[in-house]
Amino acid sequence: MLIGVSKLISPELLKILSEMGHSDEIVLADGNFPSASHAQRLVRCDGHPAPELLDAILQLFPLDQYVERPVSLMQVVPGDTVETPIWQQYREIIANRTGLKQPFEEVERFAFYERAKKAYAVIATGESALYANLILKKGVIY
């Protein structure tokens, strides 16, 4: 055990976050995301909500300060009437941890899947909210 590391961050996830370099990407995937079939490295965090994991990760992980939008959301499919209140939760967590007010870019669903396949790792969460997937781009630690 370590002091100051959230209990949500498993040893496996801590290792992956530590291995990642500047501009590497990691996916925080909701429960509906095809995590196993898209991941180069899969970290299971079943049962954990994505907002809580995001907050725990951002305590250890800087977002890329050299890009305008270091966080990507899966864009709502045109014609889908689903609401995305979890995006506001993400916005508040990111603002509190990083000071960024507009961190998001929206990525079309199939383009998001392709980026996920290239990501350093995918974290499979137990998040049940729809369109709750995020891609985080790692920044530089000074």
C-alpha cells in the first residue's frame, strides 16, 4: 500500500499510468464500450464509476498542456436523443484538478473506436451512463 494513492488505483493501473509517456493516450471506458476487443492493454476496474476513477487518475496524471483539448469524448450519434449529464461531472472534476475550463473535443463514434485501438491502454469501468467514454492525453511532469 502507498500513502496518497486512491484505493481505486490498482497496482496494475498505477504501473500503466507510470509507463505512459508524453502524448500517450488512455481510455476510460463505460460498461457498454467494447474494451476487451479494442485494448492493447486492458485494465479491469469493473464496479467503479468513471467520475471517481477520473478524479483518482488526475491526482497522478497530468493532461497534455501542449494541445488545446487534451480530453476526448465520444460524440453522441446524430439522431440519438440521449442526454449526457456525466459530461458536466467530468468537466467539474477536470476543472478542479487542472484548472481547464474547456478540455473536451468530441470525436465521432467510429473514429473514437479507432483511437481507442491505438491507445496505450483501456480502463474498463462499471460506469452505466451512456456516452461516458473518455480519452485522456498524458502531459509532461515537471
